[in-house]
Amino acid sequence: MLGQSTRWPAAGESKTMQPCTRLSPLLLVLLLLVPPSSPQPHELQEEEGLRESFLLCISRLSPGTDDPSELVHAPADASYRPLLASTIQNLRFASARTPRPSLLVTPRNVPEVQASVACCKAHGLTVRTRSGGHDYEGLSYRAHRPSGGRRFAVVDVAALRAVQVDAPRRVARAQPGVTLGELYYAVAEGGDGALGFPAGICPTVCVGGHLSGGGFGPMMRRHGLAADNVVDAELVDAEGRLLDREAMGEDLFWAIRGGGGGSFGIVVSWTVRLVPVPSVVSAFTVRRLVRRGGEDEEAVLRLLTRWQLVAHALPDDLFVKAAMEPKVDDDGDGERRPLVVFKSLFLGNCSGMISQLDNHLPELGIKPSDCREMNWIQSMLYFYGYTNGQPAEVLLDRTLQPKEYYKVKLDYLTSPIPTAGLAVLLDKIVDEKGGSIDIDPQGGRMGEIPESDTPYAHRRGYLYNVQYFVKWGGGGKNVSSEQEHLDWVRGVHQLMAPYVSKRPRAAYINFRDLDLGQNVEGNTTYEDAGVWGEKYFRGNFRRLAMVKAEVDPEQVFWSEQSIPPLVVAKRKRPRQGGLVSEI
């Protein structure tokens, strides 16, 4: 029941940290048996000294913590490897060669988060924050390469999992370890089916990272991003202070709603505006298998061209996306063929949806038999792939998404892809080492919000985002082909350069991509970081860097793509002492 899962844990109270997804038994054994490296005796002494000093620090700053050793895990501890592996979602970064944290800290409540950050700063450790482990480049829990600079700690907030819904005020409050599935379920239960929340379709993604980077989903054309609907937050800053919106100020509050996780502090609760949803929504999925080189392919190309012209300009309540993936033609010669899939959500009944499509996109040929009516919470299951009436409780399963080896890249379109470009995509999608491509329309509310309102700047004039996704192997199978799969996704991204946004070629921080560029520890400059930062944030990157200089000039929160500080001539507001001053 909702009431059993919404109580905020008291100081010192423990919740079990559960993995978001499932490792294969063989792979988990390999991960746990293979040490990251063979530490030398002096390294073991240093690790033990750091651990013991950190335990004393936690004891001092969090007196309500009965046993700090339950929170602090060093590489030599038996708990370290399974906890670190528990929410590594991208198995590319589960390798023993991956540089790992000097400490893994697992706070169970807000005071322990405050103490964890303050103790990291006191010990010269940079901080990486993990909630669900879905960072596409793994930067919430690993370094890209061994560094000669400061060591780092991972503060894992997966145990902060409380969610409260205030239906009369149409708001919900969620801690960072809450999954989208858990949030959706709580909202549907607490709002009696009349309220929803506009965010992504993967139910195992946690709100901690999703809201930090923006968070798009099938209701974004009507209600904007998840981050557009954040009305308050509580954040632990680099000094270990707990700040709400009023205390942090509007500049920092602006930055955390789309500026990406891991730069400004640890958000320990989000308060979000809930949106009204009708009692009946409708959805469809239609597929077109393409037989190459004839009228069939020409017809699909014409349909995709027409869809591109109208999907971003449809009524705001109607979302129609397109995807491409390979499929073996079982009825033919077994050849891999492109499969084009159109998927839709309409905030209304099937009659209304079909009427709108008949007016705006009759070429799609949607019939009443293609359309299914459901409530909003069922539509979230539907978009994730559960189309057979599974109960809403499925959303509470944190192991739904399998752990895989993968690489993702993303583009934005400011004009439709011409027929020649669409033909290139259909050709590449059937490559043996290929993946899939999703194209999501923006427009609607997304184009109405000024690009300076939040760090997410891809608003008016950005018609679609294009996601290139490739996965491979798993459980130790075919991992050796990694480079071929990486070459495919990078090659498709390169081939699309003539057709996508320019000056800069835009990207999205929640689809983090180290191919765009990265910071170098000890020499992280605003000018160098602009190579990737302006692609994610356009003109908002400068403001983000100015906020960073105000709230974390020493870069306690640092990663290969954290926001660098930009100091400008500006009077700073007085800073109150934090927990660090007590050490």
C-alpha cells in the first residue's frame, strides 16, 4: 500500500539497498571474484588509514549513526564489490580494469548524506553521486581513466527511497533513490487515477539523475520535461549544508533542474508539480516491415517524410514517435530487414485520437482496431513494452531492465531529414553489428518554454531528438565484438552530421557521451569544457559555470563532464558555515 512506502526514514534508520536490475549469475560471480587490481602493501595501508579516518569523521558529524562501518566501504571490505556492482547498469564499466572509487559510501538518511559529503571534502576526495546507476557513461560510479590527481568517493543514495503524494495540492515529494516506476505508482494511487507526472518511460531509472538532466517522455509535448515541473528541492552542498529552494537561491535552483547530476551537490528530495490526466488515454503501435529496393521501401520513405513534417506540430495531447530496428523476415528468405515502428500516446479516447490522425496524418492509416484505451498508469507500462494488461505493481519491480553492454548517442533535428538521409538510416539499421534508432517529436509545450528558463536549451526550433542505441553480449557472450558495435553507433552518428542541428551540434546531458569531450582533472577550464558543454546547454553553459564558481569553486563534485567553475566579477552573498567547518 502507498502508506507503507511513503514514510521518510528517521535518522539512523536503515533501508535495504536493492539493485535496479539483474546480473546474470555467471557474470556476477566473475565480477565479485576478480579484484580491480592487486594492491601493493603501501596502498593497502593507505586505504585502511583512509577508511579508519573516514569512520571517525562520520561518527563525529552524524552522531545518530550507530555503526558507521555499515556506511563506509573500502576496496578491501567484503561489502565493497557487490555494493559497487549492484547498480552498474552498463556492463562495459563492470570490468576489473575500470578505475573505481577509493570509498563507497551508502548513507541511509539526509544527515548521513551531509556527513558523507563533508567528510569527503575534509579528506580531499572528490564526490560522485549515484542513485540508480543509469548514467550512460558510468560517471556516477567510475573514472574514465586512472588519475594522478585527487582520489574519489561514490556517495550512493539508492537507500533514500521515500515518496509522498499530496493530491489536493497536486505535488509529490520524492527522494533520489525512488524509481520512476515507484513515483508513477505512488502518484496514480495517491491521485485516484486523476494525476500523472511527465517523465521518461524506463521505470527503473531513479529520479535523482533523471530530473537533474531534464527528463523527457511521451507527455513532454503537453507538459514539458520532468525538470520543468520541479517546484522545490533539498540539496546537500559541498560544505555539507542542507538547503531548500529559498536557502540555495534561484541561481542554484535553476542549475539543478537540467544542468546534469554530479556538479552542484546532492539533491536529497525533489518536490514536483503533478499534472491532470484524463481517466482514459489511448495508444497504438503499428509496424511496417521494409522490403528493400522497390515500391515498399519508397512507400515507407514517403510515410516517414510526411510524419516528420507533422509530428512536431500535432495537437499537444498527441505524441507519435518513430523507431527503426532490424528484424529477420521469417516469411521470406531470413534476411535482416528494417522494421519501422510508430508508437503513440493520446490524452483522450481512441475516437479522439483517430479523428486527429485522420486530419493530420491520414497516411499512417490508423484503424480503430489499432488503438487501445487504458488509464495513464497503464500507458506507462505500455510504453515500456508491457502491452498485455499487466498490473501496475510491475512498475515497483526494480529488476525489470536487464543489464547489458551498450553505447548510446543522440542528435537533435531543426529540420526534417531528407529522403536520402532516411534511406541511409534504413540501410545502416540492418548491419550485423547494428542497433536501433528512435526519433521523438518535440514541439508543443517544449517549444513554448524559453530556453533560458532551465539549463535544457533545446526548445523552440528543435523539432525532434534522434537516439542511436547499440547493445551487445551479456553474460560473457560476444563481448569481444565491442569495438565493432561502437564503430557502428559512432559511424551512424557521423553519417547523420549533414542532417542534424549545427553550431553547435546539440546533445542531451541525460544521454551523456564522452565522445563529445571531457574534463582533465587538475586542468578543468571553462574554455576547454565548452567543447562539450555548449552542445549540451548552448548559451546556458556559461550561467551554469558561473553558478558552479559560486557554490563549489573547489570542485568537490567533479567528473569528466562536471560543470567547471567560471569566476566573474560579481559580489558574492555571505556564506554560512557548513559541516566541514566543524571538522
